[in-house]
Amino acid sequence: MVPNDCLNFGQKNKIMIKFIIGLLLLFCAVPCQAQLPKQLSAGKKLKIAFNKNIEFLGFMYFITYEGINIETKMLEIDGQQVAEKDWQSYGYSFYQKYKLHAESSNAQTAMGIAEHLWLSHIIPLLLQVDDFPNAKLPTNLEEQYYLPFSKDKNSAKARANAQNFLSACNELYKEVDFGSYLLQAEKYYHAAIGQLKASVPSTDFMYAAEKFYRKKFDQYRLVPSLTLPKGMGFGSKLKYDDSVTVYSIFGAVDYQKLSDLAALDMGFGNIDKVREMGIHEFGHSFVNPEIEAFPSTRTSATSPLFKSISSAMESQGYNTWLACLSEHLVRAGEILIAEKLGNRASAERLQREFIEKRKFIYLPIALQQLRSYTANPRDSYEKTIDRILSILEEKVKADTNAQPMLTLPSEPRKAKFHTTDINLFWSVFDKTYPRFNADKLQNEYLDKGSIGLKGLIKGRIENGKNLSKVLRQQTAYYQYIRQYTFQIDKEVERIYENFQHLKDIYRKAVFPDVYFVIGANNSGGTIFENGLIVGAEKFGQPSTIHKPALDINLVDELICHELVHFQQNYAKDKSLLAQCIREGSADFICELIAGNHSNMPIYEYAETHKKMLQQEFLTKMNGNDWTGWLYYSKNPARKDVGYYIGYQICKKYYDKAIDKKQAIWDILNISDFRMFFEASGYGAN
């Protein structure tokens, strides 16, 4: 489903240009019957074929709505501004020829009957009736397929309206002589089916979808269309006797070349996009019933999340939270199925496009849970959706409880240090010891904690159940570390001094609040939009039994590291080079303002392997694989050596600079990481 698929005929009618008096003369009828190319078989279960009724629906849609003002409209395609008449080149060609028929009484009758409907409501009906111009409502057609034609869901009225709609379409079909159009366009349809034959050589994507969703249908149909606008797609599921067929109905996916009839390109030759469209629309037949099976109260509980993305979603045609939720899950499936098929580049491209460009901002939540589902054969898709809804409900609560973010202070001593979560944690710890009831940890600690604590939940603490598990497994460690958690706020004065040092070398610095919390022993520090978060349970002094990850005396260094992250203003770049600079610059500037940083063990190993690491890094720095450099490595000694590399690049840049304050500004405001790297001189000797 794409932008425009939810525009109803009433909306189209309202924005049409004023009627032009009179109609074009009918085109001369031809004696032979128009035929579309025969369907392709891509296996026993998958068929590919045009559908005459869908072609006429798309044709009617284009001349009554899509083509209006097409000469002046601009679209953004792959980051470029393109005239719609150039993008919709085939549609524009028949729109110019047939546009006056939009004003006929038959077109107006059909549009008036369907003014409240989406095209997705009409398509299932058209798949079950005879071809235009002989379409009529079957006597045994199930009510669900024509009931949408009545606004008040009156069955008798709906049936009459549906038949009247089909009758008006029959007459319009004859009026424009659509059979002649099909004959004249025969070469274009054969060219399109030829491209699809090459683009879908196997059914691997269909079986990958079945394996992912752990469900099968009897038949699959890819129904391309030359008349539906490009990028428009619909999914439909129909039952025939004892079998179920699902449809993916879609317009062209790429640029078209129509000038050379011997080398036509109808926009169906991009194998990745054709498969993605098929997986997407088939995906709705898997996903939608699962979501609809949940009580409406369950899905509506997360509907406040729609507010922040409603503008972006509505511009794409998703006007409700339920539709938006469905799209998130279908698109998550697209990404993971692409990964399963080995199309890593396609999966990464889809994820970037969906999250960054199309603002499906809850996709990371869905992806995390669905990856867990795919790794566990005993899990179910239904349970996975249940977990996703639970996480989204927690997010609603967190957003509701959060205070509006104020303008961050530019004066170091205006930053506040919050330790209330430490006291709250130990209170709940004592009350729930030794079983550490998950519900109480959730309700009395996580739900009641500060916005800083809530900022550490996603991807770290996760929920009360996970925290309960960690506490039961590491009870002795938490009891040992307790004494040190109450010492952290003693470092406040030293932290203020370091904040001032940053102000001295970077006048643009801001100083957010710092939240000391207790988590699941998996995060020493991070940042969120309202400030810095420190995991107090990670700090202490080692004993013969317990070895905290960080020395209690390094609290100020860790906070300074996170403070530098808060200042970074970087271009989007996921390369190894960019991420190493992000982390290494935080260590480098932390050392300048605090005298040291908290990652010295990493640097000790890196110094003894300096030349080897440099040579290896230079061969991999432009890729997006961070394994063995950041956050994970099979060799524990190499874990996070990327921090050291980034530190060295920034130090080289800083040492060469005459104006040191300008160098700090440059390090914190990188728009081109490759250019910064080259300016540093790292690797030149």
C-alpha cells in the first residue's frame, strides 16, 4: 500500500477541474476481442497475470484523479525532484488521450456511488465478477465483498449500490472503448510481462515469506498493472471453495522507456523492487488477520504513539493507527525476509528508507522482537505481536509521564544530578528479596522511576521480567555493589569542574541533567534527549569475588565521555570510520577535560598491536561492519579497539591544528567523515 491508495472517490471528485462541456467521440470499435497476455507460471503456487478489471479500475482512477494537474506536479523519487508526468510516463500517455471521459455521466455515477470507498475495498469485488463490460454481482457472493458500498452497512442497499457501480463501469468501459485501448496497448503489456518473467525467475521469496510467518496459503497471484499509478500496491485474500488465494496487485516500480517500441521498458525490470512489492502485499494477508485478532482495546492502548508520526503517515495514505501498526509489521517482515534470502544490501536499504525517510520510527522495536521470534522455533507470530504491543504500551506510559524537555543550559553548574532512582531501587530490592517479583519491579521501580530510568529501559533493562532474572542470577553482586552506589554522588563537584573545562574549550557546549540509575548490569552510561544516564551498578572496587566493570573513581570520566556524545553534531554515516570517530572523539575530548578516560584497558592492548590494527582498519573503514572493532568481538582483548582508532584520528587532527579551539569545534561537527579522516593524516605514515 502506498500514498493515494486511501483517497476515496469523493475526495477525487471534489478536487477535479470544472467539467468541460461535451465528450470526445467514441473511438471506432474493432471487431476482434481484446486479450491481455497469458499468465506466467512461476511454480505450482505462484501465477503472474494482468487482470482486465484491475486495468480498467486503474484507468478510471488515473483519468479522474491521478492525472489532474499532472503536468505541473513534482515528486521526490530516490532523492531527486521529478515531474510527475515523467515519472508516470505511461499513465500520462493514456491520460492525455482519454481525460475528457472523466466528466461523463457514467464516470460521475461510478464515482458518486464509491465516494466513501478506498480502492482496496473495490478490488476484492472486481476479482470475483465477470470482466467489464459484462460485470454483474454474483447471486452467491459473500456479503463482506459488497457491504462496504453502503455507508451504514445496510446489506440490501450495499448490494444495490455495488451492482449500480458495476453497471456504470460497464457503460464507461464501452464509452471509452476500453477494448480498443487494450489492443492498441498490446505491445506494452507483452513487454511488461516479459520483464516480469525475467524478474521473478523463482518462487524463493514466496517460500521465504511462508517460512518467516510460519503459515501457508494455497495460491499466490502477482497482478501487475500498467494503469495503476507507479508505487501503488494492494494486498487481497480470497477464498475459493476450500482453497485460499492471496493477491499482490501493484503498479510499475521503476522508470519507463516508451520511445523505442523495439526496446520498451515498462518499469517491471527491477528484480529487488518487484520482489519487495510482492512480499509487502502478500505480507498483509499474513499480518492483518493476526493484528485484527487482538481486542481493539489492546491496539487502541498504543494509539497515542500515532500523534508524533501522523503527518508523515497520512501523507503516505495511512490515516489510522491500526493501518500504521500493520505497515510497521509488514515492513519489518520485508526487511527480515530480504535478510533470509541473502539480500543484505536490500535489507539495509529498506531499513534506512522506512525509518529515516518514511518515518516508521517504531520499526526497531518490531525488528528486535521478530529477530528473537525467528531464532526460536517454539515462539509464535501471535506471541511476538503481543510482546511488541506490550513494549509500545510501555512507551506510551513513558511518554505520558515524561516532562517537557526544556532548553538545555549553557552554564555547567546549572546541570542537575538525580539520584532518586538509586534509593527507589534498593527500596524495591529489599521488599522483593529474594524472589524479586517481576511485576513489583515493573510497577514499583521501572514505572515509577525518573525519565532517566525510563531512558535506560529500551534495549537495556527491557522490563521487570528481565530485571528480575538478572537480580536472581547476580544477587550477591548487587548486594556487594550496594555500598558503592551511594558513593557516586560524592563525585559531583569534580564532575562540575570537568563540565567547566569543556565550556572553556567549546563555547557552544550545553550541560544536560545527569541521572544515576540502577539497571540490569549491562550499561555503564548512555545519553537520551533529556540528558545523561549512568548505570550505578557498574561502578565499584574489585574484591576477590566481585569485579565491577568500572572503577568507582572513573565515574567522572564516564560522564564526560557521555557529555561529549551529547555535543556531537554529525552527518548520518554508519561506516566503521564514522562510528570509530564518534566513540574515539568522546574519549579524546574526555581526556582533555578530565585528565583521562575510562577505557584504558582497551588502549593498552591497542598500543601493543598498533601497526597491525592500523593496516587492517584502512582496508575496512569504509564498510558498515563493526564486528571486531566496536561492541562485539570473538577476541575479548579486541573488544572496542575502534575507540582507540577514533581517538588516534582525532588526536592527529588536533595536534596538527594551530587553532585548538577550532579543532575541537571541527571534531564535534563533522559533515564528511572521509574528508575529516584525510585531513587528520592518520595512516599517512
